[in-house]
Amino acid sequence: MESIFFLIVAAVAVLSSILVVTCKNPINSALSLVMTFFCLATLYVTLDAPFMAVTQVMVYAGAIMVLIVFVIMLLNIRVEAVKRGSHAVFAGGAIGLFLLFQTVWFLGRGTLSGATGTMDRAQVVKVGHIELIGKALFTDFLLPFEITSILLLAAIVGAVILAKRKI
Amino acid sequence: METLILGLPVAYYIAMVAKVLVAFVFVLLTVAYATYAERKIIGHMQVRLGPMRTGWHGLLQPIADGVKLFFKEEIIPSEASKFAFLVAPLVALIPAFISFAVIPFGAPVSIGGYTVPMQIAAYYDQAGQQIFDINVGVLYILAMAGLGVYGIVLAGWSSNSKYSLLGGLRSAAQMVSYELAAGLAIVSVFMLSESLSLHKIVADQAGGIWNWYAFKQPLACVIFFICSIAEINRTPFDLPEAETELVSGFCTEYSSMKYAMFFMAEYANMVTVCAVTTTLFLGGWHGPFLPGWMWFIAKVYALIFLCMWIRATYPRYRYDQLMRLGWKVFLPLTLLNVVATGIVATLVK
């Protein structure tokens, strides 16, 4: 039952990610990307990670993609304006092949499968997903967390300076 | 031995379907009669009668409206991008309805030995004797609210009309800015309840009106409600469809049932927002004497009335005023509220 569900979701995910690159209209590509994010979120739910799923929808589908759609609409990108040069196709193909090779290699090594460490599924269900993430984020990973917040602050200041340059 | 599907009894699935139907019908009926109530209430507030001709005091008006819209001609502009144009009304409507999946709308009931919690995405664990629901319920609602913007943006862009595009752009900017303040206003509720599960948040507000988060977090409550009104584009924040400047904004080019779907989405959003506010701040379904679901409906309807009252009272904001209110007033206030809540909660403990 669960594997059938997984297969359906995975099929939709693959199909919509193919549509992202093949759609002629940039808005339709963006919508397909949103669909892919939804499928990813569904997969997170089946992995007992509801917080990840909701964050995926809220941040990627809800915020970042809205910005992308916004930019596409503002710039009003025409369908014909997109021309693909042979160099770009070659580079994209090379990167794609490299990623495929990498994935197959990692899958073949087999050491990445299976859970390691003290956190198992029963504990995640018992204590709660968010509680565990929150505790780890503010105790063990406090320094990376603070560094990220400073980076974000710098980005905000940069954005304000760029926007207010003329005033 | 009873049959189990994915480790849960069959009755669980029957209850689930029943709950989905009940909630869906409730929202649909409320949406239909909210349109009537809005015209009637605003009419009386402006010393008019409102609809009077169809049925007794116009009671059949929503049905007449529905039939009329159903039989209108479907017009798709020739330069519109078809797919997005057709999908946009659906994209606007669906998030408004599925937010209801996590809202608890009554006390748990026992049917034939099974305890059924009155919340769609929740089940009662017979062994553990407790109710489990999605433990990220509030974030789920925020995520769905963020998706509502797609419908309007797509409608605005795909119509290939300047008015629609302007309406869509305004709406996108408005929703993104107010979502932030609404999210931060809810953070102070999390800090008090120490949980993101709506079941737990409602349970914390049981036992008397003074336990409501509206009294512990009055600022957060007011800001959340105002931001929600802004997010669902209702007056005084209905700039995306400002008739005086944009004809009717993002839905200018829509007709027939597709227009009706935008209309339904607007009212369904209003019902959802009022239900969320009830759950987070007004004690959910808790109340004396009457059964839980009656209290829930009463509180939701009171808030819907408040929305209509606001619409009848306030003029529309200007766009720069709207942005200033969101970014320079609400955002700092909610941040201050979070800091203050943190300090007070630490001191009290």
C-alpha cells in the first residue's frame, strides 16, 4: 500500500520535473516546479517528517516560487526569447550525466542506506519531530545557526542598500 | 479480529470520510449564505433593505445567483494563456477548503465504541487513550494560506489584460508582506502553548474565558486578525480588485462559473480565517452548556459578522499606506510581542 502510494507520487514528481525543463512558457515551468515541490513534501510526510513537508511547501512553494513567478510576470519574458545555444546544451548534458553517474555510484556503494545514530523512528514519533529539530538547532548546532542568521542579516542590508541607492 | 488497513481499523476510515463531508458541506453552506448575509447586513447598516425579492426577505438569493452564474456564457480571452487561465480559479479555491483539514471543530464523540475526534486530520489511539493530530497544524495553515496567492497571480497574468496584471501583482506583494506579520503574531501563541498542534492549543484554552489566548495575547490576536483580512483581500485591503481604479482587478476577464469560483474562494477564505482565529485565540470549540460544535459555529459566525461590519465601516487603504502598515507597524509590533512574551514567560516560570 505504502509503496504503491510512493510510486504514484514519484511518478508525478518525475513527470512534473520533466515538464519544468520542457515547457515553452516560463510560467508553466514555474507551476510544474511547484508541483514537484508538492510531491517532495508528500514524500517527507510518508517519512514521518511533517515539519520538513510543511516547510517545503511554505518556503519553496509559498515564498520562493511566488517571487520567481512575480519576476517572470514583471519582466514579461516572451516564449520566443528563450534560445538554447549548443554550448549551454552541452554543459547541461555533461552536468546531468555527471550527477546521474554520482547517484548511481552512491547507490551502488550501499553504505548510505540504513539509519545510523541514536535517533530511530520510534523516538521521532514519541518525542516529536519539531521538538527534536528545535533542540538540536539551539544546542548542538547553535554556531551554524547564528552564522546563518548573520548571513541573512547581511543579505537584507545589501538588498536595502541596492533598493535605496537612488534616494 | 478486525480488519486493519495500514495499521488502523476500518471505522477510522469511515469516520474520516464522514468528517470530510461534514466540514466540506459546512463550509459550502456558510459560503453560500455568507454572500446573502453580507448583502443583507451591509444593506441594513446603510439603511437599505438588501435583497428582498427572491423568497422570503430574499432568502433564496444565493441559489438564484448560483443559477444565474451557471447559465452565463463562458468567455476565454483569445490572447489569454489557456492552461493558466483555466487552472487559476481552482488554484484559488482549493487552498481555502483544505485548510479546514486541521481545524478542530468540536468535542470528541463516541460512536459504537470508537472515539472520533472532531478534527479531520486526527485520530484517537485506543491503546494510548489520547488524540493524535498533525503536530504541525498551524504551520500547515500558514503554508496553505501562502498558496492562495497563486490563484490570483495566475488569473492576473493569464488574462493578458493590464487591469488584471496590476491586480495580480498588487495581490502578490500584499499577501507576501502580510503573511510575515501574521506568522510572527502566531509565534507568541506557540510560545505559550509549547506546541504546534491545534488540538493541544485548543485544549490549553479550556476552562473559562480567561484562558483564551485572546486575553493572554491581545496584541497578537488583533494583528493576526487584521493581517488575515489583508491576506484574503477583503475591504479595507481589497486593492487587488479595487473597482475604482482596476475595473475588478484580477478577475476582470472571468465570467460564468469561473468567476463564481473566485467569489467562492473569497468567502471560503473568510470562513477559514475566522475558524483559524477562533481556534488560536477564542478557545476553539470550548464553551459552557452547549455542545462544542455549536460554540465553534457561533464564534466563527460572530467573526464573519465582524468582517462584514468592518467592510461596511472602513474605506479602502491606499497602496503605500497598506505597505507601510504591514512592514513598518505590524512587523515591528509582532517582533516586540514575541520578545515580550519570551521574557514574561521565562519570568513567570
